[in-house]
Amino acid sequence: MTVLNSPIHSPATESLYDTEILIIGSGAGGATTAALLAEAGFDVLVVEEGAWVEQGTVVPFSLDQMNQQYRSAGVTVALGLPSIAYTEGRCAGGGTEVNSGLYRRPPADVLERWRTQYHIRDLDPDEMYAIAHELETALNVTKVPGKVSAPSMALHRGAEALSWENSESPRWMKYPAGGNASSGQRQSMTRTYLPRAHRAGARIITQCRVRKLAIRGTSASEAAVVLANGQPGRIRFRHVFVCGGAIHTPALLQRSGLHEHIGDTLAVHPTVKLAAHFREAINVPDDVPVHQVKEFAPEISFGGSASNPGLVAMALADNWAEFGHAVNDWQRISVYYAAITSQGKGRVKAIPGMRDPLVTYHLTGRDKQLLRSGLSRLTLLMLAAGADEVYPSYRGAPLVRTPGDIANLQHSFATTKATVMTVHLCSTVPIGEHPRCAANSFGQIRGMKNVWVNDASMLPDAPGVNPQGSVQAFAVRNARRFIETNSPRG
Amino acid sequence: MRAASSKRTHLVADFSLPSATVVTGAAGWLGRALVQHLSTDSGSYRRDGVLRALVLNEQEAQSVRDVSTNVETVIGSVTDPRSLERLLDGLPADTDVIHTAGVIHPGKVSDFVDVNTTGAANMANAVHRAGLRRMVHVSSNSPFGTNPSEHDTFRAHEPYNPYLGYGKSKMHGELAVLAQVEQGLDAVIVRPPWFYGPLQPPRQTTFFRMVRGGKFPKFGAGTQRRSMVFLDNLVQGIVRAELTPNTSGRGYWIADARPYTVNEIIETVGRALKDEGYEVKPGAMKLPVIAGRIAERADRLIQGTGRYQQQLHVMGEMAHSIACDIDAAREELGYDPQFELYDGMRRSIQWCRAEGLEL
């Protein structure tokens, strides 16, 4: 089956594909599933809606990247009061190509919560951490060689001054011998699990959008797709793994007629941000800080955001009349965020005739208080780090120079004035044996014999840490269970 | 019961005891407790040397002398800088000043600023000009508002988020003291939350009566967390803050070892009352959380007109958590609270009975 010389990916052109296993989506969940199943001898076809974009051909965290590798150029919104902006990768490798690259294991208390509250069967922390260890090797999870970047150091310095717990998050990143903080190469799916899947014989086709699955009774038999040239196509399969991310996985399932508990429980980590100005140059335009401040975790976490001049301008935009002038001094500015674990709930709803689903999300009163407190504490952290001016991101925000100024922030902040945004979308097809779960403990959709999910949608709720490590650990676990209980077609 | 031995795990180098100690707000609840602890045989921190107390009038002077005979009283006010010069006149350089004067439930909102802000600024200025060794400024949880969630705990360093007029005035009081620290004053800030213990003013007996009658207001599930501090713990914290060098400009939470939930407070106080022989009606006055929000809004409105209504203010705060973490005081000051809620409350009840107060 090995096809070493064939190209690793190709655009979808054929009107009919036939495969044993269809995997829809090539991000953290889909790529991992593809590699494991192909290596176990299954015939695997991966379809990806976006294009394959080689690393190095776009600048990381740039607007160009948003255009090429994000869905809708990064402009997607969950409606509510306030509406929450979110971003999704849409390219081979999915979110792993564009995210911060920070790696966190699923926390032990989170695994315990998922086991007990969602009744996930056979969820063994030892097994999960053994898998995590494998992933860390496969992705080369490592810390920065030598000194971390100046914006990352600022987080560390501020947290130390306040005695707040902070640490450098490792990343899945390869550094050349003698390399420094900015010479790493991200070990995203296009560098790791997708080539592995390809080496084991999997086919990977790009620019192929799946419209719906044809379902009869308890089985799905084929997928209706739109090919690279816009023409319709079909893919026949024995099993399908839907790994399109927390928005598009439930939307596809809904379009295919599956609704029970699907798309009803979107979970996110809402964030608010600020721009911090320092006396010295600090900006690193093409990378994000590796330090995170976890003193108030899991409720509130702090970290650094991408800070190229365009994104600095966006951070200042909510109070542009007062803050806009600062953008000229962007070299001395870096953007930081406060993220919370939300008790609000969102929904994903496929609308007939619409290409994208309707996404809604509602913050609770407690969430809003945490966002206010998070932004205020983040401001204090920046002052402690030596920032001389802090620009919180919301309409009418005060300029903060001293601890006393933060009182004005606390009193004038409202989430409806802020650009609340989120990454880390998950939990729209939660797994477990609890009646409110949409799929069983291993990702098999309730009542379906051959439809599975194996991406961020399956996490029962938001893990409170960067979720890619959790997504991949569950993807490996579930793929292995599938391999144990199903044999490849001869 | 008092723990047999202190759990201080590391030694904190101390200042020597001062030749003279000044207490402002000496006729207040905390002020009288300090006078008693610092200058009488029944006190835990008895010291030799001068103890000088600032009081507003002769009546207050008498109430301080009722607690101790080893005290000089000076009549004046923190709102009157000239009286502060008199207060500090002739004191040696190794004098410490414990500034407790403050207004918590005033007649009108403007009293907050006059006493809590301008008064603190006057005091810091006077201590600095007199070149004294250290000022301990007693602040509050109010400059920091309430926790954003029931699970949240205030750390040693928090952004200001003042709760209404009182909180704002105490915040500006802290800022005024810190501004003097920038100029060279040696001052430490102590932040006690809700305190309880002997010498309590009448509003606190209302608290016991509400618990006895099963009428203590409980919002929602009563799972809000509250830090409280027994008076003797607070006195220990203040003395530790006074005598620990190299802490100028720092602020410390001084509270009992851990926060309590509202349910736990109601249950524990009820048990303490029962064990002291009082009849206690079980239960509490259950109120929806929204009632607390309404009280808070009404409090805000009324304070906006310059007036102040104590019950509304306390009600508004009760629906929230105010929980703080004392680790910094433990680690940097060697603070080691000796009393928990049950013992502290029994002592308070015993004191009330000895004073002949109806509960």
C-alpha cells in the first residue's frame, strides 16, 4: 500500500471516491486518526475543505495567514450579548497550522470530571498520560532553547513580582542546533501525522467540502461533496470519522439528519485583551509568548497574543479615538489576553440553504465578572512587569498608568463594550455514557453503526488549558479502541 | 481554644519593641483591643514604654482609660493636622504608629472621604514629618470589592475595585499612604475583612440575634465565601506588620486561617450560641440572589445622593464572596492565626454576656 513517491496531497477532482475509512477534516483530530488507522492497515481517505499551505510560505500570525488559512479570513462570530468572535483554521492541518503551538496535557482533575460527570467508560488517566507521552515525542514537545522572547519574559517578570504562579508552556516545535526562541519550526499536522498517514498509505485530498452524509437507518454509506472545481462528487465508505472541528462537525451531522444532543453544548474559553506599552522595544511580530500565568486557573488564565502591527492596531481599535496614536509606537507594544472557563453555553445550528451554521453563545453573569476581574488582574500584571501604559480593549476604556487607575477600568468595563473573542471551541458532540452525551465513550454517534467523531467536538466541556493535547490524546485512545474492535477489509 | 504552640515555620527577623506606640481611633472596637493587648497584663503583646492614644473627645478618652490605665490620651482628630502634631509631639524616633481611625458606617457619605482618605493622608504626612519608625495603616477588603466568583480568592496583590463610597475612600487612603512611602515614609498596610470578637459595637449583637432567631439573611444557596478575622488574630497580624522590617509599601490580608461559607457561618455561630446556653432557632432567612443585587443597587443609589443606609449596605455585600488568602502574611510576617470561627464566636458571646448585653 505504500506510495512513497506519490504526492502527499492532491486536490479533489474525481467524481467518485471509494474508501474503507473516510476522515473528514485534517486537523489535530482527523490527522491523528488517519495516521493510526492507516498504520493499522485500514484503507483511509482524508478530505480537507481548505488548501495545503506549506509552512514558510506565509508569515505566522499575519493577516495574510488569516486570509489563506482561516475560515472566512478569521472573521467568524458567535451571536449573543456580547457576540463573541472566534477563529478556526481551514487548511490542511486545521488549527494546528495557525494556533500558538502551546502544549498542555489534559489536567488530571479535568479527566476525573469527564469520567464521573459524563460517564466516559474506561477513561484511565495512566493510559491517557502514556498516550500524552507518545504525543510529546511524536510532536517534539519542548521548551524554548536559551532565552524566551521579550513579551514572554514580561509575563514571567510581572507574575514573579506579584508572586503569581507562572510557567513556560512547552510547544511542539523543533529547533535547529544552536537555535533560539524564534528559529523553531512548528510540528503541526502537515509536518507530523499527515505525512505519517500518507506513508502508511492514506490518501489526502484537499479543497473538498462535504455537504452531507447519506444515512439510511443506523448506517451512513456515502458523502456528498463539492470538489475543487466546484463540481459535485461522492465518496463511498464503510466508516466515517467526522473531524471538522467544534463548529463544522455538528453542522455536518445536523445537515445529515442527526440531531440528538448535537451542537447544543458549545464550550469556549472567552478572552479579553489589552495592549501594554513598555519603555523599551518589546514587540515580536511573528510569534507568541510561551509563558502563561496560571495563578487563578482554571477560572482565569493569562498569556500573550500575536502582536504584529495589524493586531496591535486591532487591540487599540475599541477606543481608537483615545488610543489610536499609540500604534505608531508598536515596537514598544505587545498584546496580552485574559481567558476564562465559561459556564455559559452555546449552540451550533445548521440552517438549510446556508453554507455556514448559525453559532450562538451566551455568557453568564459569573462569566462577565470573571472577564472584568481577569482584565483588571492582567492590567496589574502588566504594570508589575514594567509597562508604563496599558490600553485595555473595550469601548471607552481608560488609559492605565498606575494601580489606582485600574479602579476606573473595573467600574467602566462591560462585556458588551468589549471585543470578546475565543479560540478553543469544543464540546458540541460530547462523548460519554451519560444520556446528555451525543456519542458513546469512544466517539461513536448514538444510534449509528459507522459514524464517529474524533476531534474537539468530543471533549465533554472546556478543559481550561490549551486543548490540542487533550484532543489528540482522546483521538489516539478512540482510534486504538476502533482498531481493537474492527478489522481492516481484506 | 488557643493552640499550644505557634506554627511559625521560619523566623522573621524583628524590629526591637518601640520606645513609644501611638494608636489612632483608640476608642473604636479595634483601637480599644489594641490598647488592651499592648498595655495591660491581660494583653498578649504587653510592652513597656509610652502608649499614646488619639481620641475625639473626653467621653472617648474615658472609654480608652476604662480598658487600660497605662495609656496617655490626646484629644484631636485625623481630620485636623494640627492635632496630629500634638499627638506626635516629643516622641522618640523609634516610635510606631498604628493608624486604625476610620469610618465604616457614617451618617453621611462625605465623612468617608474626610476621615478615611484625608485623615489617612494627614496621618501619613505627620508620621513622615516627625521622622518616626513605622506606620501601620489599617485598611480593609473594601478597596478590592468582591470576588468575581465563589471559587475566587483574593491574593496579596490585587487590582483596586472599590466597593461604593467606603471602598473608594479606603482605596484613596491606601494610595495616600503609599504616596508618602514613595517620599520615604516607612509604612505597612494591613487589610482585615469583617471582624468579630470582644469589645464589639451594638450592631454586632444584632448579628447574634439574627442567627438566634433563624433570621440571618442567606442569599441563594449560601455558598458564598467570606473571610473573617477574630480580633485577637487581627491584633497579632497588626503587631507582626509593625515589627517586621523591610516590608514598607506592602499590604497584607489579615484574616482567620481560611474563608468560611455563609452556611458555615450561620451553622457555627448557631452552635456556639447553643453551647453557651442560648436557645437557637434553626435556619436562616432565605433570599433569592436577586434580592442582594437589588439591595446593592439601592445602596448605590442612596449613596449617590450623599446619604448612607447601613442595613442596605450590609445586605448588598452579603450576596457576594469576599475571600482572601493570608499566605503572604504567614510567609513574610510570620503571622499565625490562633483562633477559628467557633472558638472566636464563643469568646465573643461570653464577652457580651459578661457585659450584660442582650443577645
